[in-house]
Amino acid sequence: MKKQTFVQPTPAFVGASWTALLLGAGAYLIGLWNAAMQLNEKGYYFTLLLFGLFSAISLQKSVRDKLEGLKVTAIYYAVSWFAFVAALVLLAVGLFNASLALSEKGFYAMAYALSLFAAIAVQKNTRDMSYFDDEESAQFSNTESE
């Protein structure tokens, strides 16, 4: 089995990832708040944001687990991919059929894409930093016992 080497994410990359997530999700939500849509339409797009963020994080985690040799069931892996693709398709279908200006449709699509990408980066950073937190706590407990 190939040995994994991890590089601790820089504070700049961690900050940029969180900033992108907050900007993307924030812009999307502000756009929804100010949109001239019925409440059920706003609920649809809000639910798609939550579903998309969760599916992106779940997919990133299952792909990473598989690459690291951790056990991932085939059904969970397939469902993660399905959920991610479904979130993208549902957004595309919703925007295609929406009575919004083309610029508004583009705005929602780009804010959504930024949010999903940033959520993946944030989850990756969280995962990478956990390896270093585990190593530091292990080194700390080893020095205490000496």
C-alpha cells in the first residue's frame, strides 16, 4: 500500500476556502432573500443549496477515504455521486425553467458552484488539519509519559 504524505494547509488557503464558502453561500442566500419569487420557489433553491453542500462534502469524504485505503461501501460511494449529480441537475432544471433574467440565472449558478467548490476545500482542509492535530496530541502525550 502506498504511504500517504500530508502537507498541512497554510492559514492563507484555509482562510481563502472559508471566505469563498461564506461569499458563495452568502451571495446565493442574499439573492434568494431579495428575489421576487414565491416562498415555495425560494424554499426549493434554499433546499438545493443545503443538499448540494452536504452532497459535495459527502462525496469528497468518500473519495478521499477510498484513496487512503479506508473502507467505503460501494452503495455509499454510489449514493454520494448520485446525490452530487442530482443536486447539480436539479439546480440546472430549476434555473432553466425559472422566469428569471439570464443574468440572475447565471448569478445563482455561479454562487452555487463557488459554494460547492469551497465546501469541498473546507472539508479537505479540515481533514488535513486533523492529521496534524492527531500527531501533535500523540507527540504531547509521548513527551508527558517520558
